[in-house]
Amino acid sequence: MKTGGVTFAFWTKEGATLPVGQILTDEDFDLASIGLAPDPTKQKANAQEVGAALSSPFKGALADFDPKAAFYAVGMTPSKSRVAVRTHLTTTVADTLHHLRQYFAAQQLVKINPAGKHPDRSTYDLYPLVSAMYRDARKEHTEPDVDALVQFALSGQPLPRSFLVKLNARNRVDEYHVTRPRAVLTKMVLLSREFKELEMDKDSLDALNPNQKEPAYHLGRLLAVLDDIQTSAMRGVNTTLVDRFYGSMSTTPYAVVGRLIHGSQAHLQKLRKEKPGVYKLKQDELEAVMSRLKDIPARPLTTAQQALFALGYYHQRAHISEGIREGKAAKDAKAEAEKNANNDATDTNEGDQ
């Protein structure tokens, strides 16, 4: 497997070799062929099912395969006329399967765009995850990042805290802010390490969790809600609330929260006059988030808190998008029902005549 300037080799002491290279790097690899394609009806990955599916290539014709067999991996980079060994792993096939299962389960995250011409992907190969940390990954020194992701995938080694620094920086300066690959990698880092400064429920990072205790998470939600209120009241704005305030809100929220809340009142008043139903919905969402923010942190958010802020922002956006889809579906269903009722009435009248 060659990616990010690193060449990896995988082998076993005996028996078949797990197709690790294809699984981690081939964007078009058929995950369903080894049972990794997620069930769209399930929000969370079932660890036992995924583990069993990963073992499927070694069943049947390979019934004598021993999951206890030694599994090896080595990462190499060129060094002038020599080869430098960057990383080396000695484990078992069973442990590798276990960690690969955790690696893909850690990528499970609610989708903002689950359907359409370009739907959100369920899982990512290595390159989009590494690229999420850079403006142009092709111009960066990414070998350590690739090493870290491969080690996490194969052995469960915690991902570096430095990943969050890079991800937070990209969120602040990039026009798209918290993209899905960034949110996925952020979640993976938060799951892989312990962050003593966070009051975080790790079991509910897949989707919106109003019961998270960490204020930073709800501050991210708040920015998404305030942005939604503005765009609902002012269609077609060139510069959104997120464009202007994501950086300050994710680092020093105490300096801008009051101002943003005050500014939202004018937008809510406009909605109340022009769209009472939308006003009620947005007001309820705002109150729900504010009820979780008893105190605004008086100090700048730490790197880990900024990461949880980004995840809260992403989760709330996904929740808002889901509400829009459900509203549209309900409206379409109502229109279809009225159309059918009108057709039935027309048929009845014609029959009477």
C-alpha cells in the first residue's frame, strides 16, 4: 500500500493475508464484499456484525485459517539510496480485525446530505482524512499523519492531539468550515484518547445529543441554530453568521455570544411577522440549546473543547437538515393526498352525471 509518501507492507506468518491495503486506501473498494457497508437503517455500527463480516474472507475455502496467526505490518519511506523503516507492527490477525472494526465504527457519523446526486460517504479512505487537516495535502509533509492513522486502524494506537490543532485551524479559516471528513476525523481523535478537560459522553458522538454536559458542544450547536435563524429570515445573504463568527465563537465565545443572541432577536421578530410557523420552530430550537448553557466559559476554549464545539456544530446542522427533509416530505405527502382527493371528487362527479 502506497499513500502519503509512505509504503506499507502487510503479511502473516501463515494462512491468508487480510486485504488491509485495499480496505484503507481504495475509494472504490467494495466494502459490502467484506461486510463493511453500513446498514442505512442503523445509526450505529454493530461491532459484532462488522467483526464477523471482516472475518468472512477467511471462511469457506479458507476454513483452516487461524485468527491467532501472527500479523505483521511495516511502513517505509525512501532515504536517499536507502529505505527508512518508519513503523513496524507485530500483532495477530484477530487483533487486527478487532481494531479495523473499531476504526470503521469510529467513522460512523450522522449525515447532513444522505441522498441526492452527491450523498455523504459513510466511511473514508486515508487520503480524505489526511487532507481534511490541510489546505493542500499534496504540498505538506503528511507521512507522520498517514503513519498515525494506519497505526490507529491496525493496533488502536491513539491518534495525535496535534490532529485537533490542525482540524480546528482549518475549520476557522476554510469557507466550508466543518466539512464531513473533518467532523469524522475529529470524532475519531476524541474517541481514541482521554481528554480530562472534557465532560464528554463518548457513546453518543454519532449524532446530536442534547444531554452532553460539555458547554463547548452546545456552543457549537448554538452557532448552527443562530446561523439557521439568520438564513431563514434573510435568504441569499452573501456572508453568513458562521463566515463572520465561527473563529471567535469557537475560541473566545464569551466575547461574542451576547452580541449574537441580541442580533438574532431582529431575525426572530421578522420571522414571527412573516412566517409564524417557522418562527415557532426556530424559537423552540434556540430555547432548547440555551437551556443547556447555564454558564458561558469565561476562558478561551482549549483545543479539545474547540474540537467538541465543531462536532456540536456539525451535529446541529445535520439535525436541522433532517428537519428540513422531514418538512418537505410531509408537505409533498399532503399535496399528494389533496391531489388524490380532488381526483376522487372529480371521478365521483363525472359518475353522477
